[in-house]
Amino acid sequence: MVGLRPIKMPSAKERVAAELRKAILSRQMKEGEVLSLESVASQLNVSAMPVREAFQILARDGLIQLRKNKAAVVLGVTETYIKEHYQLRAILEGAAARLCAAPETDISELEEIYQDSCKILENKDFSRYTDINREFHNEIWTAAGNGKMKNMISELWNGLSMGNMVSEEDYAKVSVKEHGEILEAIKAHDGDAAEAAMKEHIMRSRDDMLTYYN
């Protein structure tokens, strides 16, 4: 793993929200399950504050219902919810990729992140892919230069959308290939192609996630 850069991590509340959202969308957490602030904080090795903030994010998103005793109840998730969630992600992340393709945008950091993801595949260090995947997307949101858009996308993030039909290795290989296509469009300053490639990438993730509902 020589030559890999340290991975920039999202804020604690974003990490917690992403982990909980992924567990709910993939049905690891069932409808009606009670989540206590203390238990989630302990399992994710964080303080109570980011869990409380993550609960607020997920409640606004309709995934949980808050209770007065520092707990929350998981609400039901349908195919329609999944489709709408990824449709919104595709619209916002597609727009971010288009903005990122502007000639004046500095994409040097994005290129480095992509090269690191390729090294992860070469080294078969697939356990690191979750973080590098997040960093690739996050750098596009950042480079797009729209802070409000970045905040909105961050609150929708749900980690790897592997579904139940592929391994972590297979998912990483497909994802890196798609990231390469997005990056090439951005490097060519082709906003249409960058947006289209990102939307296709998100929609493929949607289809993977829907395998939990078939």
C-alpha cells in the first residue's frame, strides 16, 4: 500500500447518518426497530452528539421517528422510497459533476483520489474502498463550488449500495470503472457527458439496492 494518500473522512454526524441510512435501506434494520442514542453511539464508537444530529437528519428524511426518551423508531421503506432517494441523488450529483467539468475547476485532487482507488484494487485491499468511494464523490461535490448543494448531497449519502447479489470486490471493480468514465468526462470539460455518467452510476447503485426488495 505504498504511496496511498490519507483518506479525508466526513464529519461524525455524516458518518453516523450514512451507516444508519445504509442499514435501513438494506433492511438490516427492520421497520419498528427501536434505536437508542446510547446503543448507536457505542456500536459506532462515537459520542452522543453526532448520533443525535444523525437522528435529526434521518427523521427529516422520513426514515425514523424520534421519541422523547433519546430513542428513535425505524419506519418502513418501500421500493418507491428507494427509487425517489436515488433519483434525487442522481439529479444533485449529476449537476455537481457538470459543474466540476468547467474548464476553470481544479481537479488535481480528484485525479489523485481516483489513482488511489486503482491502487486499492491492485492491492486487493477492498476493505478500504468504502472510504475512498466516499472521498471521490465528496471531492466532486467540493470542486463543483456550490456549498449548499454539497450539504444537501452529504445528507443523502448512504455508503456503498452493494445490494445482496455482489461481493465487495465485484462492487469495487464496477464502481472504479464507472468513476473512471466520470473522471474522463470531467477532464474533457464535457458537462453533458459528466452529468450523464454520474446519473448512470447512481442509477446502477439504485438497481443494486433494489435487490433487497425483490
